[in-house]
Amino acid sequence: MDARVEKLLSAFEKNGWKISGSADISVDWWFEDIIQLSSIWHPIGTNLYITLLTDPMITDRKKVWAVKISSEVPNNKHYKFLEEITLNDIKRIDLDLLVKTINKLVLRERKSNE
């Protein structure tokens, strides 16, 4: 796995999430993997999905160029995600702040669904 993705996942782990593994879905061309995270902080048991997007310009292999974060398993490449970040931007931003922002979005979404 790319070190930048590992760094992003580490930020989630430091901020209330644990990695559950790959989401059980069929493989499609537009992503390499969808990693499921489960909240160990409030609200406990809430899931997040980190989709590793592949570069559509490289057709002979799957090269991850970005990640998208969602509260449900995305069903297609046009799914509305909570956040999108390129691998290069992972090195440039405050990942703890990103995860805290995602946590607030998840709480807001959860409250609106209750």
C-alpha cells in the first residue's frame, strides 16, 4: 500500500477509527480497493469507506491517484462523497484536521438520519 494512504489511515486511527479491512464488494475498474473503517468513538459502530481511486488515463494497470471518503459503500464513480483528496495533497495538509472535519460531517449526517 502507498505510504501516503497509510499515513491517512493512521490519522483516522488516531482520531477514533479502526480499520475493518476491505469492503466486501466486486472489483470495478475505477478503484483499487475500498477500505472500511469502524468508529470506536461516538457514535460507536459507524462506518466510513475509503475508496482508492485509480487513474483513468492509465489503462494497463491500476495506479491509485486519489482517495474519496464516504459514509456508505459507493455504488459508482459518480457517488457523492464526503471528501476527496489526491495522494499528493496528503503530504500537504493537516490530516488530523481533515479527520476531525470528517468526524463532524459523520455526526451531522447521523443526527439527520435519526
